[in-house]
Amino acid sequence: MACIDDKGNLTPTARSILTTIRSEAKTIEEIAGEAGQPLFKVRSSLRDMKSMGFVKEVADNQFIMEEKVSKLLNK
């Protein structure tokens, strides 16, 4: 599951997840609920975004957006 489309923009799913964890670390379950995304999709997206350096795991099962990604989010 790609988090960036062919034009270099965030996908709608990635955008909703990153908006949810922009300033506060949250669990996968909290992210799914607040972003209105299915849990399986959030898990998959976070895995991809972590490998791309978009998010980091700050505690057991809690994720927050990396600051450098805010440029993409504001695009």
C-alpha cells in the first residue's frame, strides 16, 4: 500500500493518519478510530510510513509523525 501517489502527494489514507498523529503519539487503535480508517489499513500504512521515515514508534504501539513530513501534509 503506497502512501504517496504517482504525483508525489500523500494518499487520502496517509493524510488522515498523519493528521491524527501530527502533534501527539497515539496507538494504532486510537489512530484508526480518529482517522475513520479500518485497523488493518492503519497497521499497513504505518508499517509503510515507518519504513519511509514518515512516522516513528515512540512507545510500545504508539506512533507520531516525523516533523519533516509536515511539508507533505501541508501540500
